[in-house]
Amino acid sequence: MPRAVLTRHRRIITALALAPAVLALITLPGCIAVIGNDGGDYHEASGNRRIRLTSDERSTLPRVTSVADLPRVETKFAAELRQLNPDTTLDQFKAAFPTARFVERRELNGSTVDAYAVTVEEKYRYRSESYGYLARDEQWFFFRGNRFVKTAEPNQWP
């Protein structure tokens, strides 16, 4: 028999042999079994995407040990955020946040509100893992009549 057929037969036999054990575990009271093959692409605590790292990145990227250490808009742009107030104009905002991008415009209570997004994307290592993750955080900034209204999570309109 060809090798590929033998390998497939071994997989089937192994699956059939393991099936009773899996069924026994599933039927235990209070037991929850999750079966899947997601490959661990997401960091469980943060939902960030798993990525391969080069050897240089493995030695130079920041190591994160908790979700609190992840890069966030609030920490990366803390000084700029402190300068925002109700008198901040859209031009002043764009000068402070040159990477901000226009997201959407809505009519709310008879006036036009524009939303802009500031995003932080950075690679990091979790503890001593050999692979990395891509952390992504986004904050929206809302303007009514060219004046700053508020900052919030995405889609949290004023």
C-alpha cells in the first residue's frame, strides 16, 4: 500500500481509538470540552494575533507578562491626550495625532459629528515564548463643528 494511504489509515484508527475516551470526558458532569484546531493564533487574554518572529525580533521585542503591559493608545499618547479639551480644533488634533484617520460622519441631534481613529499596532513577546503577537488598540475621537467632543472606544458615539 502507498505510504499516504497507510498514514491516513493510522489517523483513522487513532481517531477511532480516542473517540470513546473523548465521549467519556464529555459526559462527565460539569466538564466542558472544547475541540478545535485554532493553532493558538490568538493570545487568550488579549485577542491579539500570533505572528512569527525573526531571531533579531526575539531578542529585541518587549516582553509582556500581563494584559496590563500591552501597548495602548492611552499610554503611547498620554501627553497628547492631556492636551485635548473642548476648545481643541480639528487642526490642532491632527497636528498632535498625525496618524489619525477619518472613520465616519453622522448626523446626531441636528449637527454633524465626525469620528477619527488613532491606532497603536506593535509586536511583542508574551513571557518567554519564541513567537510573538501583534497588539492592536484603537481609540476614536469625536468632533462636532470642528471642536473636540470626546474620546471613546470605537463606535461609542456622543
